[in-house]
Amino acid sequence: QMRGASLSISNNIAEGSGSNSKKEFIQFLNIAKRSCFENANMMILFEKREYIQNHVKQTILLKLEELCRMMSGFIKNLRT
């Protein structure tokens, strides 16, 4: 499931970039953002189940947060 959620981020960005409209591209970017949140949730669960260490979780969460912020900024730019 983790692999699928991770691939969903890049796949939706790629698919959205081929959209015929800004509105459609924004929809794909929003799906990619939701996949970021899904990945973040899995990192929290993995750490609780001791599949990963806290510092690994924190590093990944920071990267996911940065990616979400970048997509939010891109969406805002597309809407103007």
C-alpha cells in the first residue's frame, strides 16, 4: 500500500500535467496532495509499530510537508 500511495503522488502530477485545462490539472494536484497525507499517516503508523525509527519518520514527514506546500503554491499559482 505504501508503494501505491507513493507512486500515486508522482503519477497524479504527471497525469495532471497532460491535462487540457488548469481546472483538471488542479484536480490531479489535489489528489497528489491527498496521497501525501496518506503517506504521512502510514509513516506515523510504521513508527508506532516499530517498523521505522523516529528520525526516519521525521525526515520523511518533513519531505512530505515540503512537497505538499509546493503543490499548494502551484495550485494557488494556477488559480490566478
